Amino acid sequence: MKNTLYLFMCLITTLCLAQSKEYNSAVVKINKYVEGTLVTPYSDDSVPLIIFIMDAGAINRDGNDRMSKNDTFKHLAYELAKSGIATYRYDKRLFKMDGLGIREHEISLDHFIEDAISVIEFFKKNKKYKKISIAGHGQGSLIGMIAAKGRANSFISIAGNAMPLDQVIIEQIAKQAPGLDKSAAVAFEQLKKSGRATEYDPALESIFRYDLQPFMRSWLQYNPSEEIVELEIPILIMYGDKDLQVETAQAEKLKEVVPQADFLFVQNMNHILKEIKGGRLDNHKSYNEPFRKIMPEIISGITNFVKQ
């Protein structure tokens, strides 16, 4: 009887472990600048792969920065694996700067584009995946649509802007600090014409500080609405109405320039794909609440799009 009970318990344990392990996770280094996490479902068949590109700033592969922990893209990778989709998410080269002796003024948006292209080419050479999709979040949307041209099978924009950087920032400042927008406009014109902005209100130092200006200038070269129309692949555009960082008007503008794209607008979803039932305080709190689940519409929307 004891032996029978023991074997029964072993069987239950084995079944539970099999059910909990629904995916493999491994660190994959692309080159000296890029390292990330590959999550793959347990499958003998070839599966689609999504490459995630993170938002602006020091956002790591999981979707967190130094001041917040929400684990959005880590959890999203696991959920997609359960649906039979592999994902690769990586840290931007910002996280390698100290070790490689790279200084802030030496970084440009073009470097991020080069890194995204390197990731795509790495997995294309692998020939293990039936199709490769690029999914860019925020700033990553612009990087992704440029890198995807002629390389990826489909593109997903998650809370990406439609307008150039200077227009977005000037509009935001006009609403939040009326008057400063004129100073920002002058500074952006200087930056585009001469490469350096010197005439701006000290209150805008976080935007126009000296070492950041080369990166800002490189970013200003690109217009998302012009870049996305060059894609000859299926496109999915995703937004939420509780996004504090990207206005819904940006969603409408992107939709106008690529009317053939699939469009998913999620009610009560914020910038990090979480449900917000309260006001701004609840929204801000969510950035440090990794236990909050990703909106199910996002998981099903991405799954259906990638598998179509």
C-alpha cells in the first residue's frame, strides 16, 4: 500500500511539473552590444517569433527601469509562449555603456536601429522560426518599423507615436507648461539646423542637456508616419485610452496613414498594458505593481495577428 501511494504521489508531482513548465527560457547574446532572453514554447513544430523592442530610456528587457518594476514584457513573453509563440526581448546597448566605455553623447538612435537589425538577422539565419514579427513599444515602435523593412514578416506598434519627436514634445509641453513650448520650439530648430541647442528655458534642461542633444538630433531625423507607410508587410497598431505617455490622437494619425493595418484600441489600458480603473494615481502605481495582469485583449490580439 505504501509503495502504491508513493508511486501515485510521484505521478501527481510529475504531472504538476509538466503543467507548470509550459516554455523554455534562455539568455541569448547577439553581439557585444545586445543580450536578451529567448522564451520558446514546448513544441516539435516550427513556431512564430516576436522580437520586442523597448521604449525610450533605460528600460530593460522586462519593461522596467531603475525606478519601477512592472515586468510587463516578461509576463507577456510567458503568456505568448502558452499560445505557441516564441519571443526575444533584449536590453538596449545603454546597459553595456559602462563596460564598453561608451559615453552618453556617443549614442544615437541609429545605434538602436542597428541593434534591432542585428537581432532580426541573427534569428533569420537560425531558420528555426516560421515567421519573424517585430513589436516595438513607444520609442521601440519607430525603431522597429525602420528595422523591419525588408527583413520581418510583420510589424506590431504598441503605443507608438505618429508624429516626429519635436512635435510630440512641443504639444505635451504646451498642455503641461504653457509658455515653455515656444522655448522648446526654438531649441528644436537650433538642434536641427546647427546640431546644438543653446537658447532654451532652464526648466527644459532635462530635454536639452548637452550630452543628450546628439541623441535627440539623431531621433529628429525620423518621422514615424513616413516610415510606417514604407512597410509592405501586415501591421498591427495597438493603443489604450488610459495611456499617460502617448495620446490617443497619435493612434488616429497612424491609423490614417496605414488604413490597411489591423487596429486594436483597448479600453481602460495604460502605457504598460495594464488595466486602470481609477485615476492618475492608480495609473502611476501600476508601474510598480508586477502582479497586475496584462490586458487579455493584448495577448489575444497579438496571438491572432501573428498566427494569421
